[in-house]
Amino acid sequence: MCRGTRRFPCPRFPTPAPYRKKEFPALFLRFYYCTVVVNYIFTMSPALYNSLFILLISLHTGLSQLVRTQQVVTATLGEDAVLICELMKPKDVRQVTWQKETTGVNENVATYSKRGPHVNPPFQRKVEFEDEGLQNCSIVIRGVSRGDESCYKCLFNTFPDGPISGRTCLQVNELYGPSLLITQTNNSHTTLSCSATGRPVPIVTWDDMIEHSTMVDVTHPNGTVTMTTTVTVVVSSLTDKEVRCVASMSFSDVTKNVSMVIPASITGQSQVSDDDRISGTVVGGVMGAVLCLMCLIAVFCVIWWQKRRKDTSSRKPPVPDPEISRTPLKTPPTSKQSQSSTSSPNNSTTSSPNNSTTKQRMTKNSSDKRRMQQAQEAVKKNLFNDY
């Protein structure tokens, strides 16, 4: 309860209106009518629902049609691909962004604004601007590879309409070959085979000839397909005539061909094209080089083994002669014996009658020693001569 004064009176709030019982049924009826209308649109009238859906799609398509692009751009492996993106109606464009669609996210490739072009580091030296402008901003991808195959989006950031986008997909074609093989089946017929590998499936045909050919395709794990066409013809109809095989790709202007002239006399040997002949020469050269290297290694091993055997034989100790080992070596008298002989003159005088016998023994010992040295020298010479 507010107790105001004359100077500060209590605030007066408007009294709430009494609750009207008729408002609740009116709100319920409005909600019910809206539910019936929505149910009618989505169930009872599918044509109206389709019209509404088409209207929404056409609104988005109208924004997409403001940008001119190519839905699919095909390029052969190693060539350059140009992706066009042009705004059909002039808009207040602040920036143009190119994006590459990857799994999950879109990766920014390059941007162009009033400040100039900018290419993100992963795509530098790979992507360049073909047309630099805010209304027309095309890029070129140099030397396309398998990793470049994807869909790309160009976004025009406009004011006040917001982003307007265009989308184009790059398809990379691969073509290898063709190779031509000519084999004689018998004296009157010849088999011609031509094969090419590519992605998508290459088209292999014969030029100006040959009907009723059979075609066989083999799919490889990397996604490429090898197409081989084979035909058997009469030799007389192709004598001294040029046979040409052409390989091409669907939806592409890239073609490759190989040709060969069939000689008048075909022996039982097979004839191959220049590409196969070159590959055979390369393989033969590599095999020859490997054999030469193996021979050099074998010669080196033999020389090393002989040298090692000679070194080990020279280190063996000499084998003594059994006859020399039986002859005992007589050692000369030591200094003690000579001193004892000189210290006792009496003994020497007493043994004077035996001096002649002692001299004979010494002479015999020296001759034996000389004979033993000669025998040892002979043994050494024989040992060194043997080794």
C-alpha cells in the first residue's frame, strides 16, 4: 500500500480489463484454420506443393544464371585447363573467390579484389588468373594431373545482394598408346591387334579398313582401362598396304595413332610397332649390362681368392727334414769349460798325450756342423722352391 503525500503522490496504474471468455475460442479457431490450410497444401494438393518448390528452385537458379560458367571442362593429362567465370549483369562486386570442392570442406584457391590477385601457397605456380577483373575472373590450371580433378566454385561477393556463385567441374582424361601387333596365323591369314590404355575408356578403331573386329577391355586398379581390338584378315588383301590404328577419347579432341606397312612376304615371325621394338631394345640393353656386371664381379672374386690363397701359403712354417732332425747338434764348449781348462795347468800337462785325440774329435765336430748347415740350407731352398 502506497502512502503518498501531496508533493509525492503514489503512481497510478491502469486497471486491467476483465478477462473475456470469448477471446480463447477465437484464437483456437485461428490456429485450427492455419493447420487445415497447411495440411491441404502438403497433402490434398501436391500440385500446389510442387509449384511452391519450383518457385524456390527457380529463385536460386535465377541467381546462378547470373554467372556464366562451363558445367564440365575436360583436359588431357599434362595439358592446361581454363575455368571461365563471368558475371552476366554488372554488380557492385567487392571480391571474387575461387574454391576447390574437397571431401567435407571447400579449399580456397585464389582471390581477386581491388587490391589485386592473390593465389594461396598450395596452388602457387599451378593456378594463374586468365582474366583479372571483378566482373570476369577466369583462372587457368597448368599441367593438370589426377589431383586437380574436382569441382570448382567461383563466388562473387556483391553488395547488397550478397554472394553469387557459379560452379564448374574439371575432368582429367588419360590416354596411353596405342600399340600395334601383327602376327601371322597361317600362310593365308594374319592377325592384327591394337591396344590403348586410358581413363575413361578409350576408343580404338582401324582407319579405312577392317570389319568384324573383336574388342576386349581390361580394368586396372588405378581406374584406367585397356581396350584391345583384334581382327584376322587375308594376307593378300593387305600386301604392301599401310595399317593404321587410331585411339581417341569420348568428348575430347585428343587422338593418337600408330601405323605399319605389311610387307609382301610375311614369315612366321611376328611384327611389332616401333614403340614395342624400342621397348624390346631397351630391355635387351639392360639385360646385357647386368650380365657384364656379373662377369666383372666373378673375375674379381677369382683374383681375390687366388691372392688370398697365396698369402696364406706363404705364412705356413717350414717343415723340417726328418733326416736332419735325427742328427743331434753338438754344442761348442762353453766359457766355463774353457776357464776350467785354463785354471788347471796341471791337468793339461798330464793330459798332453791325449791332445791328438781331442784335435781329431774337434775336427770331426766342425765337419759335422758344416754338413748340418749345408743340409739346412738345402732344405730351405727346396721349401721356397715348392711355394
